[in-house]
Amino acid sequence: MAEQHELKHLINQINLSNDRLWSYDRDLKCTVVNERMSLDYKIAFGEALKPGMHLLKNVPEPLYSQWLHRYQLAFEGEVQVFVDTFQIEGVPTHVQVTIVPIIEEGEVIGAACTSHDITEQRNAELQVLQNQAYLTAQIENTSSSIWSVDRNYKLLIANSVMTNSFEHLFGARLYPGVDILESFSVRPKEERDNWKKRYDRALKGERFTVKDDFDFGGEFLYTETSFNPIEIEGEIVGVACFGRNITDSVLAEMALKKEIEIKNKFFSIVAHDLKGPAGNIIELVKILNSKALKLSDDQRQEILGHLATASEDVYELLDKLLAWALSQQNMLAIDKETLDVRDVVEESIKAYRPSADSKIITTKIKIKEGLKVFVDKRAFSSTIANLYNNAIKFTREMGEITISAIEESDHFLLTVKDNGVGMEEETASRIFDEASMMSNPGTKQEKGTGLGLILCQEFVKLNGGEIWVKSEQGKGSEFNFTIPKI
């Protein structure tokens, strides 16, 4: 009776277990099985497992061969612990199975088995792995540098952007566990100290952003880095850092500032050059309107002549200013057509001939008859006119200006050459630069802004060509520009 009571108690204990329990003899027949295992077996294979039943009854391939091998290994005295996965509805998906040989008098007479449901644990592990994979993908699929260090400046994690950038900047390869400050060994000590101060600030709880610039032989890299304390349960355990390359935005900002400075200088020059003739017009009109002054007809004619000249100067400058403004906004309409070069040149310089004649300057046009180009007439004509006017301005009396055009393999080359005062090499190198725009008086103190040459450059570009100057101080200047062939 006592033995039966103990057996019944043991069976009750087995059935109360959350695990699946069963055992078998050397014929692979079930000797003991609890209710959980019996029910799972029925769900999986259509018949409840019970004592005396073959363990692999109704089990299909490849499960049959797989479990037969496992069961038989126990007969060799081997303890097995493994994780298995089932895709059977109603049966735990992930289980940890233990098979322990039953030994009596030195002989294996069977084995005892347990199956522990680890589905929740396994799913949690898979979720962690999935989250880690997502996080890694996000960290790696960014153009920003991401890294973190612990309180001892040991690297915890760094994405490939950070490791590659660090190696490029500081000559050292990063890996988890390395002292990131020691990796600055190739850099000056003050630079390492500076980075240590930054990490220390963050380790004290401060969140902040800093900007750096690095010089690679004249090529600059600009970066922005944010430092963020890593806090766990109220304790700061490290620093998370996010760095990004801001070179493009910094260079764009610098270019914008430079452009604003150039424009300010430009408008200052234009305002100065407008003020002179505009002021003359005002004063001349005052004289003409003055009742106190009794002017002779000759005096009135002389004043009217000066008034006309001043008005023409203002109009010319405003016309150039408008053309320049339109070119800056890409609002100049281009309408190309086939034109006779000599005809356009003659027409373009006609208005400036009197100025050349007043200085007794000889103008030579060396362009063969019938030479045609495909250009926007206004841009082409304005280029010739401005270069010719500029040559007159800086050519002494009795000087000479030559305008020529020749056909080359893939373009036409036009030249406006004078034997005037010329210019230094440094001045010639900056002649088409808006930032260096200058207003130099001519040989007879003719005024100008330098805007005409800037316009020439814009107009030549509109026609698809290039412009440059050759000059020698005291010997004259030669302005050349090209027009592509069709």
C-alpha cells in the first residue's frame, strides 16, 4: 500500500509540472509520461502518448529519423541538452530538451526526458536581436558619425562613418574597448586635452554642441559634434556623440558672406561714380536756372554740352548696371542668330568713335569680309563696345587700337588690342573678378567703375566663350575672347 501511495504521489507531482516529462526503455517504449506531454503528442501526431506505446508511433519524417538518433544516443550513456523548434499549432514553438540515460547496475536500461517551454524567452531574445539589427542598420545607414564612450573614455560603439573619419583625421583605427583619448597620440597634446574636457563636460551632465575645422594642406573640413550624457538609473555612465560634416553649409555661408561683401563694395563704387555726374547735372541745372547769373549764349551752350555729357555718363552707367543685375539673376534672354562680324563690330564701336577721335587714336579693324558667327547680338555687341571703350580710356593721345577676328579649329578668336598704359600682372589677374572691381581714371582722367569688363565676362559666357587679357605695363593690353563654332 505504501509503495502504491508513493507512486500515486509521484505521478501527481509529474502531472503538476509545467514541463513535458516522459521516459522510455531500450525498446523505445514509453514507460512514464505526464499529461502535458501526452496532450502535446496527441496535438502533433493524432494520438496521445501513453505507457507501453512506441515513442515514435505516427511520427513522420524527417522528425522520425532525427528523434530516433537522439533517443539512441542515450543508450551510449550520453546526456543531451538541446533546443528544438516546432511549427505545429498548439505545441510550444521553442523548447529546451534534456535526455538523461537511466542506469541500473552499470547498464543503460532507458532514458528520462524533459521538455521545457522557452518560447517566450526565445521570442524575447529574437526581439532583442531584431532590435539590435534595426539599431545597427540605422546607425550604419547614416552620413553622421555616431559613437559612445564610458566614464574611462573607453569606446563602447562606433559606426563605420566614425571609424573611417577618425582614421582619416587622426591616423588611428578605432575598435570597442580602445581608449579614445590615447588614439589621439598622433595629434598635439592640447588637442587631446581639448577633447578630454569635452567628454568631462558631458560626464558632468551637460549637453552641448561644438564646431571644429581641420586643415588638410589648404583643404578644410568643418564638423559639428553634439555631446550627450548617457544616464542609467540616475547615474551618468558614459557619453553619446553625434558628429556631422557641415563643410558644404559652412562654405556656402562663407561664399554668401563674400558675395554680400562684393556686392556692397560694388554698389559703393557705383554710387560713388553716379554721385559725380548726377551732382554735376544738379549744379549745371542750378546755374542755368539762376536769375542772378547773366550767361551769354556761348556760356549756355558750354553748360548744355557739359550737361549732355554728364547725362550720357549717368545713362551709360545705369544701362550697364541694369545689364549686370539681369545677368546675376539669369534673366538675360539669349536669342542667337548668324551675324557678319565686321558689320557688328563697326556698328558696336560707332558711338565711341568721337571719344577716340578726340584723343587722336587710330582704330584699325582687321576682319575679313564675310566672316560669320552664331551669337546673341546684344551680348556680342556689348562685349565689343565695352572692350573698345575701355581701350580708348587707357590709350594715350596719338595711340592705336586694333580689333581683329580669326577663325580657328573649333572657335572664332576676337581681339581688342591697344598700345596704351597697360597694367601690372597682378592687376590683370584680377581684372574680371567682382571682388577686385576697381575704378581707375583713364589717360585723360576718364572715369569708370570697372563694371564694363565684368559685363564683358558675363556676355562672353552667355555666348558660350571664354575671355582673358594679356597686358604689360607701359606697353598696352590685349583682350581676347572666343565664340564657339556651331
